[in-house]
Amino acid sequence: MTSAMDDRLAADFYDFQAALPDEERTILLRTRTFLRDEVKPLVDDAWAEGRFPEELIDRFRESGLVGLPYPDHGEHRTPVSHLLTGMMAMEMSRVDASVATFFGVHNGLAMYAIHSGGDQEQRDRWLPRMARMETIGAFALTEPLGGSDVAAGMRTTARREGDTWILNGAKRWIGNATFADHVVVFARDVDDDQVKGFVVGRGTPGFAPEKIAHKTALRIVENADITLTDVRVPETDRLRHVESFRDVAEILRATRAGVAWQALGVMIGAYESALAYAGEREQFGRPLAGFQLVQDLLVKSLGNITASWGMLLQLARLQDAGVFKDEHSSLAKAFVTARMREVVAWAREIFGGNGIVLDYDVARFFADAEAIYSFEGTREMNTLIVGKAVTGQSAFV
Ligand SMILES: Cc1cc2nc3c(=O)[nH]c(=O)nc-3n(C[C@H](O)[C@H](O)[C@H](O)COP(=O)(O)OP(=O)(O)OC[C@H]3O[C@@H](n4cnc5c(N)ncnc54)[C@H](O)[C@@H]3O)c2cc1C
């Protein structure tokens, strides 16, 4: 199966898009058009102002592109492949990484936590409205004092009193939490010392999210510091199948793959803008694209994009085949985000001084790459996960 050349991104040098079946390619192209027409016009001002544009939610709601991985609960009733959802994340980041992150927190982290951690009644209760983006989700794992070591170092506590749980502690960096309707909060049960998951509704007394200001990356995403003071959650809102951190790791395994796809999208967006600029801007009487050293940067970028895309294509196949392990997604997240960091730096270099002003997309990609490099497990943490898998030795401490 081959895709029509005029459908293909210039960065899709090996025609990876052709790996999608026709009906999924149609959804991908619809996503691309939606992002170009409905999302791109919103992002430049919002990024500069550090503001989440609320109309983004309305536009996504009308797009029919939310909830695709949850065919039992969404409007799209046909199961879709991991390759399609990965390539959709790539398309979003290719336009704007904040938009991809907002979407990934809702449609990935929060919905998947409820899907895999909840029982049938809980899925039926929360997921249908989330799949229509009538309600928004967030995922609160990281803490001010517990980042990379949050598995062992989680300080937020849950204490059971009859049919109610009392949560106390603090969370940091939680995307969408300033306006989310449902925040999945992880806390350590003081009785058995295991991590459990709770769905906390907006406005619950004692639950206080505060927007983190002055970010220099992903400025459109609202990240929050949350304090939890005697937050009361009914037992019915505890996720039934989250019994320890092992269940949280299973969620992260899937969402980390999505972040690797986001990193690919950032690379592609930066490469496309550099390629266009190199064709237009002239120095020494010819376009920048005509200099060997500039071609070297472009071709190295295309090599990183193509190697990463090939890796993610096979990762998606492992996911679809159900033989996907933590170390598979960790290797992809560590490798692809490192390649992304190289590509955004080379792309920015091609713009010279113009590479640091927001009038050109490359400055936004360059800044946003830093957050993607660090979240959902830093390169070091993902390296240690793979290192343990290949050597049999744990080197975390
Ligand atoms: C924009 C953004 C959005 C985010 N969104 C969310 C969200 O929605 N929900 C959520 O729960 N979290 C979220 N996070 C948190 C994110 O997952 C953490 O920032 C990340 O896991 C790293 O934790 P940390 O920032 O506390 O860094 P630290 O853990 O303090 O690490 C600092 C540095 O030390 C290194 N390091 C630590 N331990 C070791 C070791 N043993 N060996 C070698 N090096 C080590 C790390 O790799 C890193 O380079 C977000 C973060 C950002 C920046």
C-alpha cells in the first residue's frame, strides 16, 4: 500500500504514512487539516502570553478526534491502531507541542489511568463524557520532593475512614489541573504502604491547584502545584485496579510511547520550518539551502527523524501485538527525545538570529523540546530502566 505523494509530509522520506490502512490514513489527514485550520492560528499569541486558549477545547470537541483509543466509550466505535494514535500525537506536536501535551494528558494519561485502573462501573461513569471532551482530565503523580524517585519517595498519603479516604500532601507540575474536572491523584495508603489512585473532582474542599508561572517551555499548557489538605474522596472514586506502583508503571509504559511520538513531531515541525527558511533566505548571493554546511544540518535532521520514525513504527507494532514492555517504551522515549534535542538546535542554528524570535515557529519548538526531554521520565531514568533490562542489574541508586 502506498500513500499518494501529495498527502505525504516532506519529512516522511521513507513513506511511513503508507503503513496505515486507508481508513486510518483518512483520520490522520483529517487530524492534519484540523490542526492547520483550527489550532495553528491560536498558538502563537497564546504561547507568547502563557495562556491556555479555552476555545481549543471547543474545537477539539467538534473535531471528533478525541477518545479514539477507547472505542467502548467514545463516538468512534472502531478500534484504532497504536500507529494511528502515535502518528496523531506526532501531527499535534508538529504544529504545537503544548497542544499535543494538553491532549496527551487528557486523552492519554488521565483517560488511560481510568481505563486501565478503573472497574467497568468507573469507566462507564467517567470515560464517555471525557471521550467527548465534555469533561477534562489530569494526572497527578509527581510531587515537589518526589520526581524521578516518586515510586519509592511518594509523600502524599491516603487514610481510610469508613467509606471515605482522606488525602494529604502536595503535587507538582500537573498539566490541565487548574481547570480539569477530574484529577487522578496517586497517594500512599498509610495502612499497607502501597500507592493507590483516586479521582478527585474539581472544587473538592482542600484540593487547591495553583498555576505555575514563568515557564520557558510549553507555555500554553497550564501546569499546577497542588496542595491537598484533608481532601475527602469516597471509596467509590478510588480506582479499583490500582493496587501498587506497578499498576502506575503500566500506565506510564503506554503514555511514554506517546511522548516519544510527540518528540518526533517536534523534530518534524522544526525541520520543516528550517527547510523552508533555508530555501528563502539568501546570503552571499544564494539561498542558505545551497551551502554544503547547511545541507549537512538538514540531512542530519532528516536522518534523526527517519531513524526515530522507524523505531516508533515497530514500537507501535509491539503495542498492537500486546508484547510491549517497559524497556521498549523507555528506550524510545530516551532515544527519540535526545535526537529531538539535536534537531531543534540544528534547525534554530539555520535561522541565525531569527531563530530566537517567536515570529518563526522554530523558537517555540526549540524551547518546548526541553520540557518533553524531561517529563514522563528523564533520559537518565529511562536509560536506567533499559539498563536494568539488558544487564539484569538495577543501577537506580
Ligand atoms: C512541563 C511539564 C509537565 C509535566 N506534567 C506532569 C503531569 O501532568 N503529571 C505529573 O505527574 N508529572 C508531570 N511532570 C513531571 C515530570 O514527569 C518530572 O518533571 C520528571 O519526572 C522529572 O522529575 P523532576 O523534575 O522532579 O526532576 P528530578 O527527579 O529532581 O531530577 C533532576 C535531574 O537529576 C537526574 N537524576 C535523578 N535521579 C537520578 C539517578 N538515580 N541517576 C542519574 N540521574 C538522576 C534526573 O534525570 C534529572 O536530570 C511534568 C513536568 C514538566 C516539566
